[in-house]
Amino acid sequence: MPSRPSKSPGGGLGRYILVRALLIIPTVFILVTLVFVLMRTTGDPITAALGGRLPADQLQERITEAGYDRPLIVQYLEYLGQIFTGDFGTTITDNRPVTEVLLTYGLATLELVFYSLIVAFVIGIPFGMIAAYFRDKGQDAVLRVFAILAYATPVFFAGLLLKLVFAVWLKVLPVAGRASTGPEIQMEVLPNNTGIYTIDAIMTGDPAVLADVLAHAVLPSIALGLLTAGVFLRLVRTNVIGTLSTDYVDAARSRGVSEYRLVRKHAYRPALIPIITVMGLQIALLLGGAVLTETTFEWKGLGFQLAEYLQARDFVAVQGIVALLAVIVALTNFIVDIIAALIDPRVRY
């Protein structure tokens, strides 16, 4: 009787990638639809932003000009068509294309999220391994409490504490902004070709400018990174402990391998797999936390702009920013899923 052909790993990976790629479409569609419906629950965006500030005839004229007096389904279909062409509308308060706002401030938020992930890795992974090494001892208890506090502490409160200690009391780090505007470091020296200040500072060739930009990124990155560091710490601890109880680790232990070497050599890599699998969710968490972090530190990114547009009730701008963040989260989850499938073939099936 002929044997059944074995399942091709490449084919399994290919199907997995295809399925995950196709899932992006309904995910983004549902998120964009929810944002549109929620933004319309308050009425048309013109009245929400300018009601009471314009005469009734001018208000109605602007509503008609923008097409907000048409049936909701027509507006929705038109909005979907605009998104597919990269048109997210025009802001009501400052009459700017939402796409311009996204391009101007989006890279600043991505820069902050990148630094926050570095903080989360630097704190979460080593502390998680230390907690696993000292399982059920004093060090483990302290680190577990730290993980809970890091995750549970509101981002804005952590930011205010960091500003109080390092900017007000110790005066070693700047209190707000992305770069200095005083006589020592002038913003005009940044070519601002990319929108990412770190790259722009490197392009100047001046170490003082780069040091100034990095110093401004320290406190907001720590405030936002602690949110994810607590998650990483607990994940690493749990998975390192689980790996240390496997048969092959017991065999290595019976050969006289030290516990430190077992943690560093045998349990380290398996503990990283769950971190990669939850990375997409953590990106979403960081993007959400960026709103409060950027507002606290006056970091001029999408979160800062989103807070300002919310205060102004400019729901066209809010709708565009949230839609873009939804697309970023969906694409990030897709990339993370592919990386996880490459590292651990069991994920594909």
C-alpha cells in the first residue's frame, strides 16, 4: 500500500502566509467601518467641529459642500473608495489633507514606538530570565511585583513621575519636546528630510545634536516601554521555567550543567518565541499608549495630534488617524505572524 505523501513544510508556510495576508482585508474593513460608524454617532463632522461658531446658513453651506447631507450609506461607500486611493479627507479645523498630517507626524510616533520596544526588550527579557533563575525567591517576588506595577501604572502617571525625578529634581534630562529649541541646539540645524529626528540628527554630522535628540527620547521611551516590559518579563519568566522542566534540560542537568548555563543556553531561545507571537498586540498597545505619552511629553507625533483633534472635535482628522493606526496594527500582526511561523514551524498548522 503506497505511503501518503508527507506534508511539505514550504507548502504549509505558503498556505499560512496566504491565509494571513487574506485576513488583513476583512480586519481592516471591520476596523475602518467601526471607526466610521462611531464618528458619525455624533452627527456630521462639520456640525460637531464648528457648530455654534458659524451662522446657520454658513454651517449648512459647508455641510452641503462636504456632502454630509447625503445618505449615510453613500458617505460610507465614498469614504471606502477614498481610503483605497490613499485619500483620508481634509481636516476641518486647519483645512489640511489628513494624508499630510499622517506623513508629517506618523514617523515621529513610529520613532517613539521603536525606542519604547528597545526599552521593553532591555528591561523585560533580562529581568524575566533573572526571575526564572531565582524562582520563588525574594528576587523573583520583587521582579513579579515590578512587572505588575509596570503594566498597571498609567502611562501619563509614569511620565509625570519620570519628569519630576529626572527633569525637575535631578535636571539631567529634558522635560519635553523632541529636540532643544534654545541657543545651544537650534532646531534649524536639522535638515528634517525624513521626519525621524534621530536620522536627521545623524545627517548633520554633529554629535551634540544627536546627543540632544536622544536625550529627549529617553523619558518618553521609558514611560511607554515600561508598559510592554512588564508583559515581556512575565512571558520570559513563565516560558524559561517551563523549558527548565523539560526532559532534555533534566538530562543536561544530570550531566552537571550549571543552572545558570541551562537558563542562558537552553531556555533563552524558546522563551523568545511567545514574545514574538504577542509582538503585534504589543505594537497596538504602544500605539494606544503613545497618545498619552506624546501629550505628556509634548512629543509632536500622531498621538499628540490625535489628542488635539479630539479636543477640537475634528472627527474627519480623528477618523483618518485611527484608520491609519488600524492598518499599521493589521500589517504588524501579519509580519509578526510570519516571523513566528519561520521560527517555530508548529505555528503554521
